[in-house]
Amino acid sequence: MSDLIDDPDKPPLEVAEPLRRAIGDRYLTYALSTIMHRALPDARDGLKPVHRRILYAMRELKLSSTGGFRKSAKISGDVMGNYHPHGDAAIYDAMARLAQDFAVRYPLVDGQGNFGNIDGDNPAASRYTEARLTAIAEAMLDGLGENAVDFRANYDGTLSEPVVLPATFPNLLANGSSGIAVGMATNIPPHNIAELVDACLHLIKTPDARDETLLNYVPGPDFPTGGVIVEPRETIAEAYRTGRGGFRLRARWEVEDLGRGQWQIVVTEIPYQVQKSKLIERIAELIQTRKVPILADVRDESADDIRLILEPRTRNVDPEMLMGLMFRNSDLELRFSLNMNVLIDGVTPKVCSMKEVLRAFLDFRREVLIRRSTHRMEKIDHRLEVLEGFIVAFLNLDRVIDIIRYDDEPKAALMREDWSKDHVRATNEADYVSPAPGEGELSEVQVDAILNMRLRSLRRLEEIELVRERDALMEERAGLEDLLDSEALQWARIADQLKQAKKLFGKDYEGGARRTTFAEAGAIEDVPLEAMIEREPVTVVCSRMGWIRAMSGHVDLSREFKFKDGDGPRFAFHAETTDKIVVFAGNGRFYTLSAANLPGGRGMGEPLRLMVDLPNEAEIVDMFVHRPGQRLIVASAEGNGFVVNADDIVAQKRAGKQVLNVGESVAKICKPVAGDHVAVVSENRKLLVFPLEELPEMGRGKGVRLQKYNAARGKQGVLELDGGLSDLTTFDIEKGLSWTAGGDRTRTEVDMSPWVGKRASVGRLPPHGFPRDNRFTS
């Protein structure tokens, strides 16, 4: 074994490495690949590799904006096979998005067929749809054949692809981008090309311009679906300066008059990246759950445009108030976040300001200009060399014909010939004299061009055309030399190119005008429930088993109501649809219901425990209409209690609001304050009266002792109270204490001084005739 290991002819064994290092190295490789080749766009052309490869493959297929369409399956197949070795479904999805005018501000692909819609429906299969480039995509590709950018080998080394596209306009900001990489993400909204060009021209004129001044040219994003931006100007400026922030975007709406005082709201534009179908589902859910009670219905009357109808419940509703609630509770308003994380020079990820992004684009355009100008000069030099050869040939046409006609090696003979001397044409092959060896005046390039020249070009007029072409090229070359030597001329040329792009794709371009406008947001105030609901009388009925319903109108409470078998009446009272219904449970919690949201009275209602999170073991102690500012007394079965303001018991959640801490006891009493003294009676028939002022007013707690109860040994020796709180009421001491004596009769005891004592004392037996059930009301 040692011989095998030490054998120098054997290949060296792999050296083991720690798992932590191996995983770290491989994950870092994956992270870099995701950041650079998948998720983050390039600041120069604003594209990710898949989009760049799609456009380049379509150019190679000659799918110009004025030509024919090709099947999407063919395009995605070529992209996958030649440049992008990933799934064809992912490639087709990326291409389809470039064709969606509701997803991309300036579509780069002209799609024919079903490419999806704003409802969220997916595009048809790639075998059914066709595509070609748009004019704006061709502008992105302009200059690829003029050495404007570098090329690199494709994934298998058989072809080459551009590293970046020339991009005659700042596509990164024009169409925006979004992506999630490893440890970083990007989200850039689309903007208007004309405004971006104006900002670039300002940067060319004033390179050290402040970030705030760019806001005069680019006031904010321009989304393909329109909408209204309600973000303050200061916030937008800060977002563009730091590269991070957000924009509040609202739907565009108007009030449509239906006559006779009726109206409806028509939504004509919805926020960017909101699916219309899901938006309608959300609004329908708001109607069903009555979170926006003043909204009666939503309809979708959209065709090619957006038309959502919001129908109010009553014509007395304020449209501004209704839309304020819709903005708060639905995606009719959303916040589009800005995270301008891009690749600088295609290598370094960086969160950039708008100025830095535009600066990177302009520097790239200057590099493209220099490369294209240099390439053009090389082409001109080559053409001038050929033209000089053509001119020599035309001046010595007879000699050229003799050499081509009679010489065995015309190319070498043409290069050997001294074209500065006069030549006499040979009348036959015997008169022809081959050129003597020596340096000729024509280069190999010139001779090849002469030999490849067509016979019909041998016209006298051709010489004049050649001289004219040579002079024009010489003039163009001089201009290019001046351009390459002067930075000022270069920026002037770039400015001209940007102005041309603005002219082509500005407001006169189809869809080039700004779509998103700006407005003040205004404060969305909390609207009171009674302002949202039409006020109507109802009768609230709740059974012993907790089934609750609201019957229309104020019905007679003495009538017999229908309940399920084995159930019976518990609470019945009059209310309004604008009222809040308060439920006090044995666990000391208050629960709040909207009378407008209660089930109708035609059936048996619905279980209260399905509407609020009321535990099964907690009994319903009381149910009543909430009256703002009213004072209530709450007390537990063990005789502890306090005064609470009704405004402090309203719960905002299903779980209710804990007010009375009961410990191991249960809540027993919740009565409104209606006097200056409190009367409590215990289960062991002791009555105590004390001033109301001895009770504290609290928002939450256990309270203070109302009445004293004797302790006694219960089962298994556990101490228990001999009695407990039975009932409680408040009254005016001057008017006396009243109670129900039986039937509809009421009895009043005027002189209550024998029962007045200190709070937390035992009390004494009640007056003669007090009910045997120890309750003030039956």
C-alpha cells in the first residue's frame, strides 16, 4: 500500500478540506452567479442576461419591427439552445412579460396572440403565440454590428453573444426592474423616456448637478397602468438621492352621475402590478364582511380599458370618504418600494442614486460612441484604400485589362506593376509584356477589389463617382478625428442622439405620453360608524344559547320570538344600525359588535361565539347598546367591582377587551350608573347601601370590595364564601330604592338610612317584601 501511495507515476490523491470551507466556497460561487447572471440588472442597458439574450436571439432571427412574426416556441428554443441553457418555460415567461404593455412601460417585444392580461391570466402556450422586436428594442440593439460593445463566447463556446447592449436610451429607469438575489434585492419603477432624456441632457450640461435638481426633469415614476402618485415631493427627492424609498400609488377614479341624485364611482386605472381579478375579490370580501358598510356593490365593466364600478349603499355618502376607506382597506392604494440596487459595469452590485444611474448610462454611451467612431474610421480607411485602387485602375484601364486577360498570375502582376509610367495597350497576347519584378503601387486589398470588380462598373462615369465618394469619406474621416480628439464634441454628439431618441419615443410615440400623474394625498380620517351606515331601527334578539340576530324595525319586545328547540329568550332590546352592541362575559371581557353586521332576523340568527372569540366556558352576563360617555358598574361574584367609562370598554378585535380581572371567580354584574348611591344584595340575603363616590373609576382591574361575606368551610375543608354577590343597582337616596315586587308591580322604600353603611361591610336583612330571589329586578 505504501508503494502505491509513494509511487511518483500515480496521480496525486485529492486533499480533503473541511466541510465548512467547502460549503462556503460553493455557496459563494452560487451567490455570485445569482447576483451577476440572474437577479440584478446592468446599469448600462438595464437588462438581465435572459432579457438580453432574448433580444439578441430575435435580432439573429431577423425579427425586425417591420418584418414578419415567428413562433414564440422557435424564439425560446433558439435562446435556450444557443445562449441561455435554462428551462424554455422560464425563457418564454420572460419574453412574454416584455410584450405585456401593462407590465412593461415600453414593450421590447411585439406579441401576436394571447400574452396574458391585467386580470392575471397566463399567456397562451408558446406554440400558439408569435413575436417580433419593437422599434424601441431595435434602438436597444443599434450598433451591435459596429463593435459598440464586447462579445463573449456562449455557454458551450460555439457562438458569441454581447456582454451588454448599446442602448440608445436609459432603459434601466425607463422600464424598471425587479429581482431577488442572495442577500440583496432590487426594485426599480418605470419612468418616462422623455423626462429621463431631459435629465441626461441636464447632466451633460451640468455634470456636478445636485440630486434635487433632477426632480425638475423626472418628477417621479411613470407606471404603464397609470394611477396617481400621492407621495410628497420631499420624500421622492430623498428616495432618488439615496436609492431607497417608496411611492404611494393610488387608482384613478371619477364620479359618474346617473341622474335623479344617483351616482357611482368609476375606477379607470389601477395601481401597478395589481391583478384586477384579485382586486375585485378583495373588494367583494370587504362588502361581504361589511368592513366598508357604505359600499353596496362592485362590478367589472372592463373591456380593453379598465372600468370598475363601485356602487354606494346610499346616495348620501360622500364619494371622497368612500374612496378614502377603499384606499385604506384594499389595493386601490399601495406603496411601491424603491431599491435601486444595480450592477455597475456589469460587475459590482451597488445601491445607486438616480444621478449615479444616469451617470453610468452616459459614461457607457460615450464609450459606445468612441468604439463606433473608431470602428467607422477603420471601415473608412479600408474603403479609401479600395477607392484609391479603383481610381488607379480606371486611369490605367487598358493595362489592367491586358494583365487580367493575358497574365497567368494577374494578382501578382498587378501588384508588381509600376502604375506611375504610361502604358500602351497590347493588341494581342504576343504584344503583352509581363510586369518586371519589383515593388508595385497597389496593395493586396486593392488588387483583390479590382479583380472582384464587375464588368458593368467599367464606365467612364464610375470614375467621377469614385472620386466623389473618396472626397466624402475623407471629409467624414476628418470629422471623426475631430470627434475622437474632443470630449466636448463627444458629449454634443451624445446629446444629439438622446434628442433623437426623445423625438422617436417621446410624447408622439404610441403610449409615450406620461400616464401617471401627481396629487396631494390628504389625510384619511377615521370615519365614525354612523357616518358609514344608513341609520335604521333594528331589534336585537339573543337566545340563552347565544344565537343572535337583528330584526328590522322596533318590534314589540313582549311578543313571542322563535328559537331553536331547547333554546329560549335571553336578551331583546331596540337599537339602530349605527349602534355598537356590547357583550359582557363571565371572564370579565367586553366584546363589541356592529349592529349593522348582525345577521338578519328571518332565520334563527348565528352563534355569537362565531363572531367573537368568546370561550365556551364563559357565560354571557349582559348585552346592551353602547352609549358614549356612559358610566357603568362592573362586579364579580366574589363582590369586587368598580366604575368604568363606557368609552373604555369598546373592543377593536374579536378577542375582546379585558376590563374586570376575575381571577378564579366570574363576572356577575354590569349595570349603568343612575344615582348617587349603590345598593348591593348578597346571596345570603344581606342588603348594603353606600355612596357611589366610594367606588373608584378605573379602566381595568380587580376593583375594590363592595360587600363583606363570611368565610365557611366547604367540601374537603376548603374555605369558601358564605354567600356572594347576588345583585347590584344604583339609585338616588332622596327618592328611595325601588324593586320589582311581582308581576308588573314596583315597590319603593323611601327611607334607606337603616341599610346605609360603609363600603365592604356586611349589611342587614332587606326591607319587608324584598324579592326572595335577592334581585332588584325580575
